Amino acid sequence: MIGNEIKKLRTSRGIVQRMVAARLDVDSAYISKMESEEKPVSRSYISKLAELFEVSQKELEIIWLSDRVLDVLVNEPYAREVLAIVKKKLAEGAAEVQI
Amino acid sequence: MIGNEIKKLRTSRGIVQRMVAARLDVDSAYISKMESEEKPVSRSYISKLAELFEVSQKELEIIWLSDRVLDVLVNEPYAREVLAIVKKKLAEGAAEVQI
DNA sequence: TGGCACTTGTCCTTTTTTGGGCAAATTTGA
DNA sequence: TCAAATTTGCCCAAAAAAGGACAAGTGCCA
């Protein structure tokens, strides 16, 4: 989960929630809630967070997207089949662009 | 896309939109829009549609879920990485249940 | 050329989600 | 034990999505 990831990054860098809050210009209670998944992490924050924690934006972006996909698939008995289909369709989609 | 799938199933069975609309108890224009992805296909309709078209509910469910995942991943450059992570996390999650 | 089937456009209400603020409580560390 | 950090609870407004209805238009064909 991205909230937990953010928390790990933040603490490992000795940054305090208030600092993150200041950078994102929100209440620091909001950061706490983001870290505990109580509030969603807006995608628009990703770049600032990546900058602040000095990780690549790509890395956070991937985690963020994974979360969204997991939201759809968690507790879904057919998740495996779904992933297979999605993989195929994405490949097809990429191919179509070539035509 | 599930809309298109529904359309294919429907026409292949010689069923008319009005019939589907009656079964779902909605306006038939709504069916047209569902088939063209203009309106979402509510998950709660899946079972009735499966019954009507005589396909397994599982089949439609998988397509429906795939659509939702594709919505997240389409046009995402890191989709492949995301799928890998999701796959792993789902496996972990399933394992945790065993403990 | 009338009648189906279907599509399209406009409008509407209700529900859900997002994106917060603020204060109080709680935890943590020096 | 004091202060800073964090969490929690409650509240709120705006925005977006869901879930339609209805009317008018289009396409087809017998």
C-alpha cells in the first residue's frame, strides 16, 4: 500500500509529517490519514513526494497504480484469470498502435 | 469491453435490446448506452445478463473486472511493472490467509 | 412509407468520493 | 513529565459518478 510506503520512506529519512504536510500544503492530520490508507493519496501529490523523499517518480507511480488495481482485485476469486486477460489486452492495445 | 461483449452475446442469440431492458427493468436506451460503454454496466446486472444469455456468471464477471483493471492501466507506461507487482501481492495475500 | 430497432442528446436526482479542516486524544521520546 | 508527533473523530463542501428517464433522431426493410 502506498500509504505505508510513504510512511517508510518518510521515517527512513527522518522527515516529520508536518514537513510533508507543509510541502503538500495540507493539514498534517491528513498526512497521517494518507499513511494509514484512511484517505486516498492523490496522484497529483506523487511528484512532490518523490522529490521530497528523493525517489523516482516512476517508483511511486507504480506503487500508486498497483494499489488501484489491487482495490479492484482483492478478494476476487477470479483475479488470476483477470490478470491474464488484462495482460493480453494491453499487449494487443500496444500492437494496434503500430498499425 | 463488456458492453461490446454483451452486444455480441445479445445479437448472437437474436435478442433485442428491449428484451434485455425489460429483464433489467431499465429503459432500453440505457442498454444501448451500456453496449457502447457510454454508461457503466452495473455489477449487479451481471447475474441477470448471464442468465439471459445463457453464459456462466463467472465469464461475465471476469470480463467486467478486466474492464475495471484496464480502466486503470490503459495508457499507463508502467502497466507491465504494475501487473507484476499486483500478481505478486495477490499471491502473498493468498498465502497470508493460510497462516 | 410505416414501423421496428437502435442511437443520441439532454436533463435529472441520488450516492459516492475527494479533499480537506479542526480539535481533542493519544503516543512517543528526551 | 513536558512537548512534539501522531492519531482519531467529527464535520464539511465540492466534484464526480451512478443510474436512470424521456424525447427526438437515424437506419433499415418489407
